[in-house]
Amino acid sequence: MLPVIVDAMGGDNAPHDIVAGAVAAAADGIPTELVGRIEQIAALEGIEGAGELAVYEASEVIGMADEPGRAVRTMKDSSIVRGAERVRDGHASAFVSAGNTGAVAAAALLRMKRLPGVNRPAIATTLPVPGRTPKILLDSGAMADCQPDWLHQYARMGSAFANIRYEIDRPTVGLLSIGEEPEKGNLLVKETHKLLADDGSINFIGNVEGRDVLGGEVDVVVADGFTGNVVLKTLEGTIGFLVDEIVARLTVPEAADVGSAALGLLAPLAAELHPDAVGGAMLLGVNGVCIISHGSSSPTAITNAVRVARDMVERDLVAGLAAAVAR
Amino acid sequence: MLPVIVDAMGGDNAPHDIVAGAVAAAADGIPTELVGRIEQIAALEGIEGAGELAVYEASEVIGMADEPGRAVRTMKDSSIVRGAERVRDGHASAFVSAGNTGAVAAAALLRMKRLPGVNRPAIATTLPVPGRTPKILLDSGAMADCQPDWLHQYARMGSAFANIRYEIDRPTVGLLSIGEEPEKGNLLVKETHKLLADDGSINFIGNVEGRDVLGGEVDVVVADGFTGNVVLKTLEGTIGFLVDEIVARLTVPEAADVGSAALGLLAPLAAELHPDAVGGAMLLGVNGVCIISHGSSSPTAITNAVRVARDMVERDLVAGLAAAVAR
């Protein structure tokens, strides 16, 4: 297969942790290349094998706080734009970036273009859930204001993605709302509900609620990008807050032994909930495989993202999405 | 003061737990009365002092799954409608119900009427946060589709409520969005941001994100009722999911001693996060004090709700809200 191109400059710990993750993926036998500032990458120390990866020059770096649309339009020699172009031009099979989410989505949309028939691409975030297959939440932030037919496509693309990535047969699809009944919700959700209920190509189980995002039995949760992003950050924030509180209360000096033993019992749960294991969010609806990893990605997260990218290329995710949308 | 009227029939464990909570509030010296099915309440066993509370007859009970608007229009002799009427007619100072949230809000709106100048009432939910004053989230579900000027009023009412209930001086107000920058968000949020930024009567700190709902330093989180409700249920669902997982992993037979000691260390955290302590959500913007308690309310939750109702009557919440809206 064509190499996976990794944005060396995107992410809180870029380029070091990104390059380390890419090197590990290459060592695993996955053709992996980098895009970014060659000199800065060459100067990295302590990453064995880093010199063996091809690096394509991109002189600019889009920051995490930059306005995405403007950044992509004006910084044409940025690692994000150049990476997306390598997929467009047939030099790479997939693009992985832990950089500015909006900028990666915008660059992929502008350079790779939409799949035929797709209204808007969506960011599909994988939510790890202890004890079951992960869940897919989409859109988790590509488009803040949505139309019912866009959400309808998100449902089809999310369903196809859950099937292709997690091999779930007829994944259950739920529409995020504020009550299970079809008449509950805002105007967007009520209109979307009708479209999903009439679509025999997906396994629509009706409205789901915020509590079902982690706890329920739904595989694919459909929302507009505003609500999806708020939910994702509420979920991450709540888990992070509780983990900090639990650690604080289990590390009191007067119960050090109990605390450390208990934290040992709870460590697997923390690992199962950690987003690094799932490697990143998938941009669905563009003509190429594009993974948007968490800004805080560790080397492991990047390695996992490259693995997922390889799998999605091999299983031809893009063709699967195109077929789902065209159905 | 005039008595607080409690809906004996609303809630998952009604009427038993509701009556038990009301009796405890009365024993605390708060004038408390009940509305509901007199015979059913008289037949309750095991609640000492239940016979001493005045009960006003209401022959109908609105169910948790009933469509709120229709239920309130057609079930005129329901405990929810009759309870709201006792406030309207000057027989009670406040109404407490753990019944169908939408029906309580609708009955309060139709019977007590809006405060002058209020566009729409909002449900203000108190979120207990370990180690700090609770936060206020509004609207947490009264209106799914909102206008910018409604959210603007929610900000003023929420700010006044945080000040009156928690004695926070100039509470910080945040607008729930998907990024801190003013230009981030959906159309509703972007328009609302301008209104809040121009309002010197509130301490607006800008946009906040899902992670700030528990973790940040904001006192009042403003959202439309759809997003607010989704966030509230995501928060509750995530906490509930994690509590279950933690208990499961700390109750394995091979580490029973460590597990039970650790759960003892964590029990205060669970108690601090439990909604029973805060007594219920407050409907802001109607001409009366109206508390909507959680469906799962325990007797303690109801007692706390009656206490909060008493406090809000004594501190004249309604006049404070009217002044905040008119500013």
C-alpha cells in the first residue's frame, strides 16, 4: 500500500511524540512517512530509527488556536495542507494529524474534496467503553449548524464506519435527543428523526439521551457538531475530573497502603477509558482516509492512529462510505 | 410564611418517599402541605406524623411519560395543576414536585404566569461540585429551541439566582460553546455572545466548554434547553457509569479488604456529587417559587427541596429575578 503520511508538527507534544509514534508504526511494518519542518525533525534526539523515515518539507505550522478556515487558506505550505495534498495527489494512502482539528478537517475537505453525494463531512469520534465495543459519536465538531439531511447522512456514514472498523453487523444507530419519544427534541432532531425512521438501510433504534453515550446499548450516536462536541467535552471533562478526585482521595498519607492497592485495581479501568487506545477521530465524507488525533496524543496514540489508517485503507473505508451515502 | 405545597404524587417513589420528606420538613418547623389523592396518602404506613399534614385533594396523576402540554391541559384535577394553583391563588408560598418535569414547568407557566418582561421560563439545575460552591446550569430542559434574547435573560436570571441562593457576589456567567473564542459556536451562541458581552449587569466571562461544567471556575452556565438537557444527562450518566464500574472493580473477592476500605475513602465524594443534597431544580421566570425535584428523589431530597423553597420565599427570589430581568 501507499504510505500513511503523518503530520509531524501537530499536537501538544509535537514533533517529538508524533515522530516517535510514527517510527514505531514503521517498525511494525506499516509504510509511514512524515510531513513537517525537516530541520526541526532531523534535530530530534532520543528517537531510534527516526532518520529512516522519509520527511516531506512543509515550512509552516498551523497553531491549535488559529482560525481553521483562514489558516488553511493562508498557510499553504503548512504541514496540514501539505499532508492532505499528498493524499490528493496519490502519494499517500491516508493522512494522520494531531493538529488543529478544524484546520485538518478544512484542509482535507478543500484538498481531498467531498465524496460524491456527501453534503458535509463529519468527525466520527470513537468512545472507548469498558466491557463492550467502542461507540461512535458523530459529528463531534466539524459543523456547528446542521440540516436534517446532513444528520441523515451522518447516520449512514457512522453506521458504515462502525461496520467497517469494528465489524459490527448492522450497528444500532441512535439520534441524540432529550427524551426517547420521537416528538422530544429540538426542531432539527424532530425532522431528522423522521428521515432516520424511514431509512431501511440503517438499524435506527430511535432517540437516545446523554446517559446512553457511555451507558446505553447504542453503537452509533448521531448529533449536530455543536451538540456532539459539547457532549464529547462534557464526557472527557467529567471523566478527568473524577479521576483527579479519586486519585486525590486515594493518596492520603493516613491510608497509603489501601490507596495504592485500590489505584492498582482501578488502573485497568482508567486505561480502558483512555482515548489513546483508539488512535483518533475519523473524518468521514472526504475522498481519502483522514484521522484527526487528540491534541494530547502520546506516541502510542499516534502509532495506533497509523494502524487504524492502514486498516481503513485495506478495508476501503472510502468506498464503503460512498456506497452507504449513495444507497 | 405561607406553607410550601408539595406534590405527593410525583416521583419514582411517590407518594411514600415524598410524604416522608414533607413530614421531615414540617418537623423542621417549615409550614408544609400536600396535594394529591387523599385516600392513597392516608393509607400510607410507616411514616410517623403523616396524619398531621394538611392534604388538598387532586384526583388525577400525570405520569412521567405523559406529553406535558396535553397532560396539563386535560388533567385539570391533577396534583401538578392543583399545586401550581395553590401558589397562584395565594394559599401557598412555593410549589415542590418530583413529577414530570415538562408538566410541572407547563403548569407553573400556565397557572402562575410569567414574570413581567420574561420571554420564557428556564429550568436552573444546581450541579454539586466537590470542593466549591455548586454551579447553576440553565436552561436544562424547559425550551428546546431558543432565541438569543431568551438566553440573554437566562444569563440574568441565573446570575440573580446564584447570588440569592448561594450568596455568590457577582457570579461568573459562561456561555456553553465549543471553544473559548467569541466566534466559536453555532449561530445561536454567536448571537447570544454579543448580547452577553454588552450587558454590564452580569459578570460574563465568555464562552465555556463541556469540560468546564464540572471542572472550570464558572458559576452559571447558560445554554439552550436542548443542549443543557443533553449536558445534564451526559454528566449524570457518566458519573453513574463510573460509580458502577468503580464499585464493581473494588468489590472483587480477591481484594475484599482493600476494596471496602477504598470505598470508604470514596464514599464522601459520591455523597458530594449526589443530586439529593441540592434538593431540585428551580423554575426561573414564573410568578412564584417552583422547585422541580429529580424523579428519583429520596425523602432527604424532598426535605432539602422544601428547605430551599422556604429560603427562596424568605429571600424573595421572585422579586430578585424580576429586578434582574428589568435591569
